[in-house]
Amino acid sequence: MTTDAQQQWKAWHEERTGTVTAPYGPLSLAGTFWLSDLADGRIPAFSGDRGVPVPGRWADAGEAVLLTAAAGDGLTVDGRPAEGEYRLTADGGAATARVAHGTRKLLVMRREDSWAVRVYDPESAARREFAGIGVFEHDPRWSLPGRYRPYGRDRRITVENADGRERGLGLSGELAFDLDGEERVLRVAAEADGGLWAVFADATSGRTSYRFRFLHTPPPAPDGRVTVDFNRAVLPPCAFSDAFICPFPPPGNTLAVEVPAGERAVP
């Protein structure tokens, strides 16, 4: 018999699939280019560009990115043909990026004082060939009562990222829950809406699931109580595109037990 929780999980999974397959969702990310790596300000040809190079010259101008566009580049800024120089700050998301080249969106982003341009292409091979997200079946046993224990103040540690570079990861506290009669703990970050976010691995990672996953929870109650629902563990963006720079799990966030719940892998 199907329960309300299973129906809600099914609706969540369908919504999640829609987000991933959106024209400027994770599957459409074709490349990430750090301006510090561009010798002449030109984004080089790359395997995800459909044979169409990214035009313009891109330079780090301190608190902004300086884009120099020629009339023949075919770029638009704020929906208008671009010619001349433009100072660009970080975009809020791919779909609302100010710069475009045909159907491609060129998102300006900043990480730890470094600027980059991301190329989102709705005609990417990954999006065209996507066959769904592999998941473990919903299991109510993996929805657990948890306890959030915030640190006195936020901490920042350095972890390796999927692109091989090390970057800072902010942590706000610990999320504790009981599993097989033993307390387990994940180090988490507080999100803007008050919810918690963990990067974790478990004994399925790299075997029957992707090498690590993300877990989001609702905001904890005033006394720290919060539901830890591993049925809603999700694949990190780098599972859909190698151009993402997802952080690896911090020390202590690799569970020694199998967690056969949530998203598993991209087939």
C-alpha cells in the first residue's frame, strides 16, 4: 500500500528530475573557466562547445569582471547586442545570467576572490542523452529523528573539490542521529532558509551509489530537533557535469554503514 510519505517522495523525485533537466539546469553546464587561467582573456575551445567557441575577452577587474565584446561576436548583455566594455558582477543563476551567446548562457561567478565564467548550453550532449536519476526505493526506516548541535561560532575548513583544487567549506555545527543503536554525526552548514546541508559518503559510495552525496534538512526546531531523511539525499551537481567544483565530504562525514536511500547515480 502506498503511503502519504511515499507519494510525497515520488512528487519530490519528479520535481527534482525536472530541475536537473531544465534548459539551464546542471546537465547543461558545458564548462567552467577561471579567468586566472586565461592567458589572453579568451575562453579556449573545449569539448562541450559544439564546435562554437565562446567569444569576447574576459578579464579580472578586481571587484568585477571586465568583458570586451566586438560587434561581430554575437554576444548579448541584458538581452541587447553587445559592443564595447561591460563590468559584470556575479550572476544569481544560469537562467538569469546577463550575458548570452545564442541559446548559451554565460554565467559570471566568484569563489574565494577568484572569478570564473560558466557556459550553460541547453543543447549539451548530457542533457540530450539523459536517461533519468537512479534512486533507491523509498524506505521510511531512513527518515530518522535528529538533533542539531550548533557550534559557538561558524568554522571554516579546507577540503578538496571535484576539480582537484582545495577550497574553504563553512560549517555551522553537527547533526546527530541514531543508526543501528549508535549515534552518528555529520558536520553541516546552515543554509539561508535555516535548513542544514551536509556533504557525506557512506559504505555504498563508489559502489552502488555515487562517490558522495548531499543531504538537506528543514530548519531545526528551537530545541535542535530535526528530521534527517536520507530518502531525499541528492547527487551533487558534479554527478551531472564534470564542470562543477563540488566539495568532497569533510573529515568525519564518511559513514561506516551503508545508506541505501535517496538518489544513487546517473545511469
